[in-house]
Amino acid sequence: MTTRNPHLPGSPTQHLARRSALTERDIAMLEIAATGDGEQEMAAALHLKVNYVKQLRKRLYDKLGADNMVQAVGLAVRRGIIK
């Protein structure tokens, strides 16, 4: 039987640390994106300017280790951040 090193990428420990780094706004953005809505709808729902949503989106990718929103949503679902 092998045990997982908790410090390897993708470990549960890292997932929890990354999840705790997400803000409520980050999670809301992921939930909105999961419905298929884009930046315009996201900005309207969160009462933000589209350019600011773009900045937040890039930070969200960094927090999750994603390259795009589809990947970010997929990672968030797999990690139990959103349903």
C-alpha cells in the first residue's frame, strides 16, 4: 500500500489550502461561469465592471492553477468547491 505525500501537487492538503484562499467572490464567479454565462453576465450579477472581472478571473486562475475558465470550473467541481 502506498501513501500519498501531502505535499505533492494535487494533494488534499493543497486543495484545502487553495480553497481557503478563494474569496466568496471567487466562488460566485465559478458558480456563474459553471452556468455558461460569460464576463458580461458575471459583471452584471456581481455589480462589477467587466474589466475588473477580467482582472479577478486571472487571479482566480492563479489560485486554482488553471489556464482558462473551463479548466477552473472543472477543478473547482472536482475539488468540491462548487457543485
